[in-house]
Amino acid sequence: MPTFTTPHVLRGLSKLMACAAVVFLAGCATQAPQDESGRQSGDWDAQKAEVEAFDTWTLVGKAGLRTPEENTSANLDWNQHPYYFRMLISGPFGGGRNVLEGREGRFSLSNSDGRYEAESPEALMKEQLGWALPVSAMPDWVRGLPGDQGSYQLETDALGFPSHLSQDGWEIDYRDWEEFAGLWLPRRLVMNYDDIRITLVVNEWRQTDGE
């Protein structure tokens, strides 16, 4: 015998299908866009205050230096505190093993030839090594933040993360990110100033105790 569906049953099925569609669309709406690394839209804004407070850390990585005269690299082991930093620079453009330190406005660089001091870490590196990293601003830049002195322009990517920063004559491009201790931090950034190009690759972030 043929089976007949009553209008009451049809209305019930229609309501059920409508509810299912609403639930499906709501579920889709709550899934924020993300990239292959797992970063999602809104992650940066949600963590920005924590990144700003993350001021005591160790960064282990490699810096590549390119100028019209040379193309070389060095290893970095960088320990940062709010009022003190110590950066171990080793490898070709470090000229061996150099330890750059700064505390309360005093800066020194030590190597096998002796210990030297200057009024800024940039001046010290320029005098002793012939080149300089933008050390004063880099503690902020390596976390994806503009320096707290001087004007800047910041561009963001489709997920709201920093993609390009212009400050103090430097142009910084953020190329890759990694998650560390619940925070997304830059893994690879490229810094350009005139004909100087520095590529920093972070191999490891570590939490360190404050002083």
C-alpha cells in the first residue's frame, strides 16, 4: 500500500531541518580563519597584553647579514631582562666569540682581544665588529611589537598578526610564527636598513627567571 505523510508530520520535518541548518551555520560562523601553522584570526589581539608583559626570555637563533660587501651569518644566544641583556654572538660575522652586555645605560663587549665600552650597543658593535644590530629596539621587534620610542607604521596580515613594521629607518617583515608557552611569537623576520639586510631565524624561545 502507498504511504502517505500527513501535513503535521511534514511541518515537523521542516522545523527539524531548519533547526539543523541554523546549528550548522552557527558552527561554521564560530570557526575563525586560520593558517597552516594553527594561527587564528583574533589570536594576536587576544594575546597582545601577554606578549607585552613577556619581557624576560632567552632567544636562541641565527642572524644572517647581507651588505653590498659581504653575505655572512652568526649564531645568537640572547638573554633578555627588563633592565639587563646579554647577547652571545659567535660565528663568522661575530669574528669568533663576542659577548655584548647592557645594564642601566652602560654597555660592554668582551672578546678574546679585551673588553670595550661605548654609549650605545649599536656604537659598540660598529666600533668593534664593523656592523651593528638594532639592539636597542630589537627586544620589542623580535616579539612583534613596535619600539616604545619613535613613531612607527604597522601593517597586519589577514589574521591580524603584524606583517610589516617601519620604525627608525628600519623595515621589518614578519615571515613566520611559532607558538611558545601559549603565545604566538615571531620565528623568522627580515630587517632592512638602506643596503643592510638582516635575517633573524629563531630556533628556540625559552622562559628565564627574572633578576
